[in-house]
Amino acid sequence: MNVNDSERIRHILKKKGFVDVQDEDKADIIIINTCAVREKPQQKVFSYVGRVGKGKKVVIAGCVAQSEGLNLLKKDKKVNFVIGTHQYYKIDSIFENCLKENKNGVDVEFSKEWKEIIPDINTRESKVYGYISIMEGCNNFCSYCIVPFTRGREKHRPFKDIVKEAEYLSYNGYKEIILLGQNVNSWEDKKEGIKFVDLLSYIATNINVKWVRFITSYPGYYDNELIEVMAKHRSIARHIHFPAQSGSTRILKRMNRTYTREQYLKMIFDFKKNLPDVKFSSDFIVGFPSENENDFNLTLSLIQEVEYESIFSFVYSPRKHTKALLLKDDLDMKVKKQRLYKLQEVQRDIQLINNEKLIGRVVEVLVVKRNPKKIDEVIARTESYRVVNFESDAKPGEFKKILIENVGPYSLRGKEI
Ligand code: SF4
């Protein structure tokens, strides 16, 4: 979502005549779009600000801006403006004031309205895949998560606006669209009586792109209708990100996740039964307060049972405002790190075994870009988001059939057939 927010910011500023530069030294203003989900990226913001050269304006945007507000201005004199996650739509006027009147300031008000900004294709990260935000915020309050405090309560974008953006991307030759939100499967257009599965179905039927994806889905809101819609529409990618966070029901309860290990596995089983080619990815937190060996082993066995395509895994990071701060963070960091390495090792082995099964097989891939390190190669992705490298003069946006010859745990290599 931060990538998409940066696209939206770039769009507004370009329209006002600001120029986007790649070389930081040439910039007059530096916008740092930040993430507050863990402590480490938050700390990186300050070390980055410290390195910014003299005479530049520094604007901090994103979740750290939202969470820290005025503290950021106080903490470092180099910071000129702090803009929260709901105020991007007026970043141009903020900039104009900030520059003309040489003022510093903070704007971190939450707004209840959805502010419509559709980034044009020249301000987007890619001309092959396009992000479409469909909702923002979260009402779940998982006990470790800062998101409800940095993105606010859920706001759902109107159906017609989402469709307009999807049509725009399709018209401009995009091959893949990715519907974004903290809880995409809770999206609805109440006024129109349209639910997430209806939106998905509409886009899959009416928008001419090869793959439609959605991220992130909350496992607690899953229902069978999603399987039915996916089964009906081949353009909905057979790949779902379902963050499990832990394989232990005891820990899930302490995390305020509203599903059990058994419910999560049943959901995965239902998908696999009805859509045999579907693949999953997930997020895991290791070392949550009171996690014991048994809880951790349950997480490992869940990973082995599901056989994820990929996972994002981190050691628990205590966050401001959250309920988990009240729990005793009783585990030694050494133990947490050992568990994280173990979990990542287990996942790496799963990925390697699954990738090895593809040797000698032909897979369809979407070329995403040229390999910046090897000019005669391109980087492509499979439907389930595996990275495939191969020699080719294919252009980004082309689909190719690739015979897989070599694999590692994180990528595949092959040749065009
Ligand atoms: S559902 Fe996701 S975004 Fe919402 S509180 Fe839980 S972890 Fe955070």
C-alpha cells in the first residue's frame, strides 16, 4: 500500500509541476514514505533523515508520520513537514505553503471520507502490474498491530471508482491488477449492496487483464463464496496471501486473531480441495509474548502442512498504542532469533522442494522487467509469484512459456520455448 501511496503522491505533485528526480542530491525536497509495522524500519527513518544533506526540505509521510506526528518535528530539526496517511490528497498545497512561506508543520488528521486519487501511468511503479486501493484501515485490532492507529478505521472505496481505475489500467495495456487493502475481504459498497466477492467477479468478467490479485485477506472473514468466485473465473490468480501469524490457537487468541489453527487449516483445505492449483503465502510473527516451544512447533507444523509458496516472517516487535504492550515480553531475543532462523530454514526447504518439482516442466510467466544486472536477461513471475529469470529480448508485459532448468529456493531459471 505504501508503494501505491507513493504513486498517488507522485501523481499529485507532478500535476502541479514538481519533477521527480532519481538522484537524491538533485532533490530540493525529500519525501520519506514510512512504515511503522515494526520498530526497525521506524528507526531507519531517523538515521536516513540524519544523512540528508543541508538545504533540503524533508517531508515525512506514511505510518510513522501518522503515529509520531509532532514528535518528528521536535526530534530532528531537519524535518520540515509531517503528513499523515489520510492527507496525501492535499500534499500539493502543503508543499506550496511549506516552500513559499518557509513554514514547518504537521497534518495528521484522520478523515472519514475516501479521497479519490488515480495515479496516471507515468507516475506508477510499473506499466505491467497496477495497484488499486479498494479500502484503507482496519477494525480488527490484533493485539500486536499498529495499523488501526496509523491507517484509522476501515474506509471502503466506492465500487464505481474502483472500476474506473481498473478500466483505466486495462485500457493502458496493464496485464495484472492488484486490489489492495488491509482487509480486502471485508470491503463492501454498502450503498450499492456490493460485497468483495461481487467486486472480484465483476472485475474478472468485465476488465480485460490476464491476472487479478488481491491482498491482504484476513483469514477470519473467509467464506466459501470466495472459492466459488475463483473457481468460476480463471483470471483470478491462483495465489492468495492469508496471514496466519501463528500456528498455535493459544497464541492466536492472545494476538486477538479471531480464528483457530483448526479453522485456518480447514479454510486452506477447502481451497485446495476446490482449486487444486491454488497456492498460498503468509506472514508469521515469531516470539510473541509467552510463545513456548510447543506453540512454536505448532507454527512449524502449520507451515509444513500448508506448504506456502513464500512467507514473510519477523520477530515480534512491540508497537506503540497496541494491547500486546501490556503482555510480558518474556522471551530472550536469542531464543526469538533462533526460532526465526529455524522457521525460515523450514520454509526455505519447502520452497526448494516445490521448485525442484518444476524442473523439466513448462510454466507461463509474465515478464516484469529487464534484469538490471544482466542486460540479456529478463525477470518474470509465475501466476503464484515465483520469480523466473531467463535470457530473452521479451518486453515487460509479454507472457512467455518457459522450460524450467535450474532452481533455488527463491527463484527459477529456464529457457523460452
Ligand atoms: S487484521 Fe491486519 S491490519 Fe488489521 S489489526 Fe490485524 S494485523 Fe493489523
